[in-house]
Amino acid sequence: MIKRIYKYMPLREAFFDNFLLRVSGRDALNDPFEFFPSELILSDSLSDMYTQEELDDFVFSKYGVISFTETRDNLLMWSHYGDNHKGFAVEFDYEHTFFHTTYSSESNDIEGSIHRVLYRKERFHELENEDGSAILELFFHKSDEWEYEKEHRLLASFKKTKSSKTLDIPNLKEEMFFCQVPENAILSITFGCKADCKVIERLKDTLSKNPSCKHIKLCKAVASGTDYKLEFNSH
């Protein structure tokens, strides 16, 4: 059973002050098949409920996802999401209420609760239950070409999140949505093997001044001298 979950990020210093995680809508994701049901689902399971345009207006435009992964040692994940090993990976307590009840809904058991992404060779063609909540299944299916990511997703309604319009976040050209993760949900922070040492020291100082962060362990990834793998040292 999974006890820990990770998120790779660029070295965004503001995270160590506000602990905000972006809730990404379809346009912010890097897979063109995200939130686009197959034609078979549209013509069969959803034919009496939604057109693609209606799905966009009433479902997909109202929700976003926060993506996590099962490991901190994936070289590709560091490259793709950890700013080419210059960023960091946050380790979270998988059992913390943030991942199960903070953004949950009484109308379904999918929203606000973390779920594993299901990878498939063929597109998802049939909903398990043809009701409103079953539509949310569409947020958790991807091509098996993405399987190396070992992704878990937290689905959140934008109306329950914090908008960048109400937050003091400089240099944003478009509205974004965020969830604030409690400090006690964070177990450790691992800096990439190419992370700027001066920035690391500055962030260590920031965390040391926050009484709620005393428990967070800090690590630094190091490229192995003998294998194609990362090693991790306490920092």
C-alpha cells in the first residue's frame, strides 16, 4: 500500500512561502488526449447526456488535476517536470486528509480524493456507470505510453481552489488555480542534482524559520558514478 507520493517541480522559491500547488486544466496539460472522450463514448454512453461542447462547458472547464508520482528517482520525470534536474521533488504523506477529504464532494467519491491513473493501449470507450459522477472517470485514463510516469491525480473543482486573481503572485499572464497543501503533509524535499547550491541554502534558511516545517527532511540528488541512476544524500 502506498504511503508516500511525490511531485516534481521547477525550483520555484515561492512554494517555500505559500505551499501552493497548481490545479491544471486541460489547456495546461501536455497530452492532447486529455479530457477528450473517444467518439464511441460520445455516441453511446454519453449520447443522451452531453455533446463534446457541453462536456467542455459543464464538466471539463470546471475541474482540474494535481499530478503526483510514486517515485523520486525517475530520470525522465526529473528532466520533464523537475526543470532538467535543476528543480526539486516534494514527498507527501499519501494518507494525509489533504489527499482524501479537503476537496471532496458529497455527490461522488472521485472528486477531491487521489486516484491512480489507468494506462491503456486503446482509448477508453465505456463508462462503468452511466451517471454524472462516472464522467469524472475520464480524468484518470491515459495512453500506456505515459505509464513510466506512475501518475496519481487529485481532481479538484476550480470553485474550491484559490484563484491567482486573489493571490499575490507576480508575473502571471493568465488566471491560474491553486490548492494550498498543509506543511504537515510534506515529509521531505529532494533537490535535483543540478539545483543551484546558493538557492538551496537560501531555501533551507526559509524553512528553518518556519516552525511548521521543522520536521521536513532535505535531500540532494547526486548522479551515480557507476550506474544510470540517482543517489540521495541528506542535506
